[in-house]
Amino acid sequence: MTNPTACLLVIGNEILSGRTQDVNINFLARRLGQIGIPLREVRVIPDVPETIIGTVNAVRASFDHVFTTGGIGPTHDDITAECISAAFGVPWEIHAEAFALMNARYPAGEFNAARQRMATMPRGATLIENSVSTAPGFTIGNVHVMAGVPRIMQAMFEALAPTLEGGPPIISRAVYALGLLEGRIAADLEAVQKRFPQLDVGSYPFAREAGHGVAIVSKGTDIAAAEAATAEVTVLMEKLGLAPIQGEPAA
Amino acid sequence: MTNPTACLLVIGNEILSGRTQDVNINFLARRLGQIGIPLREVRVIPDVPETIIGTVNAVRASFDHVFTTGGIGPTHDDITAECISAAFGVPWEIHAEAFALMNARYPAGEFNAARQRMATMPRGATLIENSVSTAPGFTIGNVHVMAGVPRIMQAMFEALAPTLEGGPPIISRAVYALGLLEGRIAADLEAVQKRFPQLDVGSYPFAREAGHGVAIVSKGTDIAAAEAATAEVTVLMEKLGLAPIQGEPAA
């Protein structure tokens, strides 16, 4: 079975200006790998309508699933839902179920126009539950629209995940050695990659308090192959006179 | 004067798998804003030749500068330089100056084929100094190719930055209030944005130990406008009975 693919759109000027350090990419990368829908591309784009619309239409044609984070709050710079409507060519209108959920949440008179914006969605959208702060995300076609605030995004993703059909989970096996230099193992490592074409064999230098070295990570859906490749890399490290350690080096 | 634009390509399976938390986007976003070449888009793409080649050619036509991070080491998964050569349609060949620099660094016999890969570049490339570990980055056309390891990338960027002609720096002014909810200020905030079309006025909820609230950030090249917009937002917060504080909330 092949794995369905995912693309993530991070929508927000605050990432592109450097105001905010993104942590959503990493969370979704890990979780999507676990449920067998590996993340194949990320685009970080600004709050500009034509950019959002054009990018959504480009990537929803190229990937099985598109996830978006950001731009679904109540302020003028929250334009994701309106842009997704335009991308799909459907009306941007009050979603009755979302409206009812949010109307029940606010005291009388406080569910104002700005907040009603959060219940305004592309026609045909289905809701993604927000267990943190009520205002839901939504899915339309293969596009899943989530909040940008990490805690809310994570809750939305966990509500959505059981509804997504993934392939086998992407697993990894790692081995590392202190004192290893990439240039000393590169040629042999390429041969390992060639013997295991079903894996991605990656080489990652690190510099930690415990010392410098390189971690070699074998990744894919074939656990037996990942373990065999890691065993071969372990032997290569030993032949260089090093003491390989299974797993990833501590941060 | 308008500002030249930048796009960043983060090349590497390790970001897309979630193995590695990217920090290069944030560093470059901040530094590029400071030198007046604002970051307008980021794409994170895998170590797949046709993806790298296609993406480089798409974005180098759309932005004034393209920066890449990752994939210029000595191992088989380091394919950035070869792919950039293909994107520009020029030979991928030993760069004499890079070769000499690296040859001088290694003890006799240790500048092996894998390491020579790091001195193999698109014909016509000019070097970006690497003060950390010698192996240089390079520029070809409007594409600047840097390492993925943050410390090395940062050194390369600082070597490159003085050669780039930016526009006026992007500055920001911020004010925040504890207890503020976005939905209460959204309508007035939109009016502020409309009065200052030369700025991006962004609204960012936060939840910190000190409490919940919202920060309003006005950003652009017009410092006087950013200060005037922030003064208006301060008044809006006071009218809601809150105590606005200039600057960003502490992390």
C-alpha cells in the first residue's frame, strides 16, 4: 500500500516577519508520519488573498491532503476561510452548526459581527471540533483548515485525525557515534542507501554538550529494512574505530 | 523605494519528517527584515531532485532573492548543488577556489571524493564564506545556497548580507493588554488598518504565565505611521477599560 501525501500551508505574516517561531510544522510532521500520511511539502505564505487562493489551488491538486494553520480568528487579518471559499468557487456564508455552537458560548449580545466571522465558512464545509476555545476549524474537499495557535491547532488535529485514512506509519531507526565526521562514512553510506531503496537514509551531524558526531537515520514503512540498514551502519561505525549508540543523541 | 523580496527554500527530509525543529526560518525572517529584504514565502521541500529543480526555477522567477538552506554536505542525500546546477542549466563541476580552500584544510589524503563533493558547484557560482567549518556556500544568479546547520547557516548569512542591497528596514511597534479578547477590538482594529494601508496591522493572542491577552503589532517601513497606529490602538485598549503596555509580552 502506498501512503497518501500531505502538504501544509502555514498562513501568517507573523512567521514570515520572524515575530513568531513556528512550532506547528514540527508537530504536524511527526503526527502525520505516525498516521501514515507523510508531509511532503510546507509553504509559509502571507495574509495576501491572491497568494492564499493561488497556493491552495496549486497544492490541493498535487497532494492527497492539504492542512492549513492560521488566519481563522475574528480580526481583519484573518482571511483564510474567505480565501478558501474563493479557491473552491463557493459562497462564503454563515455555517449554521458553527453559528449555533458559538452563539451558545457567548453571553447575550457578545456574539458580535467580528466573532460571527469565525462561523462564516465555505458552503459545504464540515466542522473540525475545537475543544479549547469553541470556534471550529473545517474541512472542504481535501483541505483541512485549522487555527494557528499551537494548542488549538493540536486539539483540532487530534479531533480530525481519526477521520483520515492513512497508510502504514512512517518509522525510523537511528544510530549515532561521537567523533564521527560525515566525510569519513559518506561513500559507504551511499552503498547502504542503494541496498535499501525503500528507505530514506539520512546523515545528520550534531554538536551537543556530550560532543560532536553524526546520527544516521533510516526511515520508511519497512521496519525490518530500517533495522537491517541500521545494523549495517553500526558495523561501518565500528570499522572506523568508533562506539556506535542506538537511537538519537540527546538534545 | 520599494523593498526587494526574498523567498526561502528549506531543503531537507529531516524537517518534513519532524526529526528536526527548524530554526532557520525564524533567523532569516528577522535578519532579512532588518536589512530590508522582507521574506515573502518559505517552502520546505524534500531531497528529491525534480522537486528541488522545479521549485528553484519557480521561485527564482518570482522573487528578487532566493535563499536555500540544507543539502550541501558530503553525503549522498546532499544534492542541493547538483540540483541548482540543473535548474540553471550549467555544468556541476569542481570550483577551483572552493577546492583550494578545502584542500588546505584537510590533512594529506583526507580530502576524499565525498568531501570534494562540497567543492563541486554550478559553473559561475561565487563563494559564500563559511567561517565555522570552511566548506563554502555559493551564489548563482539570485539564488544563495547555504548550509542547513543553524550555526553555519548564520555565519554564511552574515558573510553574505553586506553584499545584498536592501530597501528600508522593516520595523514594528507593538502594544498589548492582558485580558483583551480579539473579538472585542476587531472592528476598531480594522478601521486602524484602513487608515494605515502602508502598514501590516496584526493581532496576536497570547497565553503566558502572566495571563492571557492580545498583542497588536504594526509593521512596515514607515516608523512614524507605525507609532501613530500603535498610539491609536493604545487608546482603543484604554476605552475597553484595559491597561495597555507598549512592546511585546514577555515569553
